[in-house]
Amino acid sequence: MIKSKLLSTIQLPSNTPKSRLAEQTCLTLLHSSHCNTFTKLTQIQTFILKHGLQNNPLILTKFASTSSNINAIHYASSFLFPFDQTTPTQPPSYDAFLFNTVIRAYAQTHDSKSKALFFYRTMVRYGVSPNKFTFPFVLKACAGVGSLRLGKLVHGCVVKFGFEEDLHVFNTMIHMYCCCCEGEEGVEIAEKVFDESTKLDSVTWSAMIGGYVRLGRSARAIGLFREMQVVGVFPDEITMISVLSACADLGALELGKWVESYIERENIHKSVELCNAMIDMFAKCGNVDKAVKLFRQMDSRTIVSWTSVIAGLAMHGRGLEAVSIFHEMVKNGVTPDDVAFIGVLSACSHSGLVDKGRHYFNSMERNFSIVPKIEHYGCMVDLFCRCGFVKEAFEFVQNMPFEPNQIIWRTLITACHAIGELKLGESISKELIKNEPMHESNYVLLSNIYAKLRRWDKKTKVREVMDMRGMKKVPGSTMIEVNNEMHEFVAGDKSHDQYKEIYEMVDEMGKEIKRVGYVPTTSQVLLDIDEEDKEDALYRHSEKLAIAFALLNTPPGTSIRIVKNLRICEDCHSATKFISKVYNREIVVRDRNRFHHFKNGLCSCRDFW
């Protein structure tokens, strides 16, 4: 039936051989406008077998390509390669084009990248020589499975077959090494390959910059972007997305503003993806109003646009606004996904909206057929804990349909420490250490519990176990951007050029805020030392050093923005409120969990974080 309908549309001479007519008919049938369902694909497969076309390379390649378009590559590959895959026999009709089509299809499939590597090995085993179109997808598959060993082997094949000078192959190889970072080796090889090459285009630079961002080396990504400008390589949209992500990671608002103006000035295409990156950058750099403004100006939005602005408002403690935009999204016909629900549940958590949080959690499966994942359960545990409902949170965890992860248990322990449920916190900590004996955070949490109980002997034993096992507490650090330059401080830091002036400013800050009512929270110092030494230790926290540096190096009245790698401690939170009032500064602090906007002695979190 299919054949008879299409034969009339094929203009071939009347003396065309039957085999040629069958080939042309099959190619027409395999066109995407005709073969758009799995049923039609199987009918065409029958046609191929009936007319003896199963050894025709052109037909096989087109069959593979069409199968890929309708997500049927698994079925197609079993037809194209109907042999025992462990001991294959070389059919004469297989060529590089067919293998390239199959490898590309699997490399672009989310969960089948290892199959792409299997067919590459099969290709080589058959003696079919790969070409320059083969390696980009093989390297992409190596990146997908994260195997540095396989990546290095494929790199060797690239050199062996003489394609190391091909720019497309080279760029994919940089991307692969940045994705296959076992330790630091992958990125070190990527840097070496990048530095030694004389043929670099904007894609190469973008691949290296994007690799640094994925590895958390955002400062290096910014530095490389500046080098890119110096050598005169014009960045593309992909480059700018990576640079904006680096700004977001560092909290570098001024640099992010410059990047936005650069995009405008150079007329770089503002795709939805680029606009989403700008929204994310402004939200994570502390200017969530600008993020909302950009969102409102977008002509078209994706689900990522909506979830980015919801998550941004959540981080800033503007839960009701986040909830309002979530409702607007649903009203506009955009079906929320599981990420959108993480955003709205986080908004409820950071704003203490317990009843709304329960409502949205219960509506996931009931109204949207989304089965809550462990991340959604984690948001609910966080919500209960932040509101002081630790026992309810514990019961919630015990009734979860799957085993809670370590993050949920650590959330519970932190809440137990905060509200004084120390016995419960101690028992959970001990159980956590049994299940995860090499994670330093578990020992730190138990140590903190013992410090609050003033059980210095037990605290010392926990620290001794950590030392014996070679575990160290992650040091608190704070970053600040001044004059487009990033400065990083750690507690007790004396490595900065201005450290003497900074410490003098810290002492002055302490005296000034004490005059207006600040009382150091010495219980935060988990050491058995006298009160004066505890106060001195508190004054050397990285947040206070960064704020002192900002007071010394920025004009009076200007805002101060800092980024802390850990949760801001109770004492620094209290001190920063007083500093904002005494020095008439708005101070924006981004810690591991959220944003705090300090102004006139008050914090946007209303002391709820």
C-alpha cells in the first residue's frame, strides 16, 4: 500500500532497473515526512528485506538516521547489526557513514552513551576507518560516561588517524577532558592541549571557559574570558552563558552588569537560554529585582525561565512573591515540573510558610501527577526544621517511602542543635557516623552538639578521631568584589596586603556596635576557652574581615555584597545587623542557603534562616 502510493510520485525513466526503482522508493519512504512512526518504520523494514536491500549502505544509513529521528535507534541497531555482538563477523556493506550515524544517535541519547562507544569499538574491529565526523560524537560519548581512561584512548586514536588538527574534533576533545575530571588530571590535560594549540576559535575558548565553570573554577573562567578578549577572539552566545554562570557562582555583581552591557553593545543574540542565564546571575548576585525585571521583559519563556525567577525569589526570602509567580505560571498554561516544585517549596521554607508548603507538596501528585522525589521530601524537612518543628520533621522522615539521604539527616541534626534538642541530635549523629564513617561533616555536627552540651571531653575525642582519619573541617571563607576584583578571606586571615588596616577596622567595628547594644554570641565558639578569647575568635570570622575590608575600600553609604561558602553563624548575623545600622550601609550576604539583606539594623530573613 505504501509502495503503490509513492511509486507514482517518483519520476524515473521507464527503463529504470527494478533494483534501482526499489532503492529510490525506499529512500523516499524513509524521508522524515513519510516515516514518522514506529509502525511505518517496521513496514519499511519489511520492504527492505523483501527487495533485498539489507546490504545497501545508503539504505542502511538512511534507515539508521530515520530511526534516530523517531527515537527508535535501539530497534534499528538490532536490525542493522543482526549478529552476536561479542563475536561479530564483518559484513561487506558496512561503511563509516553508517557507523557515524549510529554512533551519533547513541551519543545524543541521554542514557545510552556507552552504546556509542561500543559501536565505535565495533567499527575499528571491522577495519572500517573512522573519519573526522566520527570522533566528535565518540568524544561526546566519553564525556557523557565521564571516563577519562576511555577519553585518553580515543585521543590517541585521533592522533593515529591524523585528525588532531581538525578544529571540530579538537574542540570536542577539550570539552571531553573538562567533563572527565578524575581528580585534577582531566582539566590539567585540557589546559595543556589548549595552551599548546595554535588553532583556537570562539568554540575552543567557550569549551575551556565552560569546563572551568563546571569544575567550580569560576575565577579562572573569568580570567580566561579576559584573555580571550585580549587576543581578539569574539565570544558567542555560549561563551556569555558560561561567563554569566561564573559571575553567578562568584557573586560578582559588577562584573555581571558589565557582561550584560557587553552583550547589548556587541549585539550578541539574546536567546531564551542567555536571558535565563542573566536572570540566574542577577538573582545569585543579590539583585533579584533586576532578575524579575528581565523575566518580565522576555518575549518568550521556558519552564527554566519561570523556575529561575521562583528560585531566585526563594533565595532572597521573598516567599510570597515566589508563590505568586508559581501561580502565574500555572495560570499561563505552563505545567510545573519537579524543579519548579523544588523552587516553590524552598520559597515556603525560607519564608516560614508551613501551611503553603504542605499544600504544594500534597498537590504534586494529586494535581500534577508528579511523584515527589527525595529532594522534595528534603525541602519539607527543611521547612519543618526552620520553623522549629523538629519532632514533626523527624516523624516525617520516618514515614518517607524511601530511605532518607545524609543531607536530610544533617538538616535534622542542625535543627536539633539550634533549638536545643541535643539528645536527639546526638543519637542521629552517631547513627550517621556509623553509616557514613568518612564524611567529616558528620563528626563536625556531633562535635558541635557536645560543645553546646559542654561535654568537652567527648568533643575532644571526636576531634581526635577526625585527626586520626585525616579529616578536616571545611574552613569558612568569604568573597567580596571591589573595583571588579575578587578578594577572599578566611577566619584569622593575615595574607591580604591590607591585613593590618583590616584588623584595626575590625576592632573599631566591635567597639562601635557594642555601644549600640551588640552582645557577642560566645556560645558559637566551640572551644573551652575564656570569654575574652571567645570574643576575639568571633571578631576574626571571615564575614567580619570582608565587611571591614569593604568599609575601608568603598565610598560611604554604598552597598556591601559578600558571599560566604558556609551558613552564616548566629554571631556574624547579629553583628552584621548592628554594622548596617552604625555605618549606614546595606549589607547583602549570600551564604550556602540563602540571601540576607541587612539594613538599618534589620535583616530580610527576620532572623529566620
